[in-house]
Amino acid sequence: KNCRPYAMDSSFGRVSSSNGEVRFPLSPAASALVIQKGDITKWSIDDSTDAIVNPANERMLGGGGADGAIHRAAGPDLLQACLKVPEVRPGIRCPTGEARITPGFKLPASHVIHTVGPIYDADSNPAASLASAYRNSLRVAKENSIKYIAFPAISCGVYGYPYHEAATVAISSIKEFPNDFKEVHFVLFSPEIYDTWVNKAKELLKE
Ligand code: AR6
């Protein structure tokens, strides 16, 4: 904890470090969107007010992709905490578009916000469900006094959301949210998704 491997002094819209960190202004002016390459299981900014977002499924009991990596890095206590999240229907702890919070256990980040994005080919309105997953993650973070939050590209892996379309939904959902975060991060595994996100942020978050 307390590690801050990310540069603080970069100017908006410019790549500033080896992990490709690019910062953009958010409203209100004290807040920034930070896009970088990397592994979200390694991310942390602050001892107690940071959270990573887990692109989970409705059962919330782990899986492949980032969900699997997050559970492995957090250790078995994360599964125990997920099991304590009440079911809203048999087997369903977090319906698509909603979000739930647990501690981060062995992760560098202190909290995990579990959200469920749409399965692109199975959802009748994937853009609405994806926007809802981002908004509800931010809402749960705010309710828990989180000041730094890091998202992966929700639904852009196993769930098959085309990432060019997902970029617009992801960045506009964050832009429109009445945020009081210090920083909202994207930590993106794939170079193609990283490039797409940076270009979309340049378009949507004018300096
Ligand atoms: N750090 C950052 N991004 C990552 C990491 C990581 N460690 N690992 C993968 N990604 P996915 P989804 C990227 O499949 O599409 C699970 O089985 C990945 O390259 O993790 O929402 C769950 O249990 C992709 O760009 O999530 C669900 O069943 C993005 O994260 C289902 O997958 C999201 O890919 C959720 O599918």
C-alpha cells in the first residue's frame, strides 16, 4: 500500500511515463481522468480511499479474465466476502448494471467494487447496461468515500463488447457523473484498447 508508481506532474492530454499515463481534466476542476496501460491487480494510490473495479458476473463468485486475476491476487478472503453479499434472486448477487463493494484483502487497493457489464450479444440494450455498470460503480464508490477509483474495460473481454463502442460509453458515463473523486483511472491491459481510450478521451474531454 501507499505506493504511487504514477507520475503526478504530467500536463493534460500528454503521455508522461512508461506505463503510458495520460491525464485529462474532469469537472469539477480538482478531478482528473487518468488512462494508463497495465494490470489492475497491481494498482493503488492511497491507503484507505482507493478501489479497483472488478468486471464480474452476476453470481459474484469469481471467473476468468480480470475477475480471476483479482480473486487470485486478493486471496480466498475475497470469495468469502462475496459469498456474504445477499442474493437478490437464487444465485444472483449483482444483477447486470449494478455494483457491490467488498474489501480488497491482499490487493494493493483497499476496496473492490464488483460490477457486471452486459454480455454484448445477449443484452437487449448493451449501451444502457454498460453505462449503468459505470454509473453504479461510481455511485457505490462515492457512498463509501472512495477518492481514487480504477476501472478496466468492462465487458470488453469475455463479454464481447466491441471496444470502439465501449470507449464512448465508458468515458461519457464518467464525464457525466457528478463526481467528487480526486482521480478516476482506467488501467488497460490491451494496447489496442488503451489507444482507443486515449483517442476517445481526447475527443470527449476537451482541454
Ligand atoms: N488488468 C486490467 N485489465 C485486464 C486484466 C488485468 N489484470 N485482465 C484482463 N483485463 P474480462 P468482461 C482486461 O473478460 O468482458 C469473467 O469470467 C481484458 O483484456 O475480464 O466484463 C467474469 O467472471 C479486457 O479488455 O471481463 C465474467 O464472467 C477487460 O479487462 C466475465 O469474465 C475485460 O475483460 C466478464 O467479462
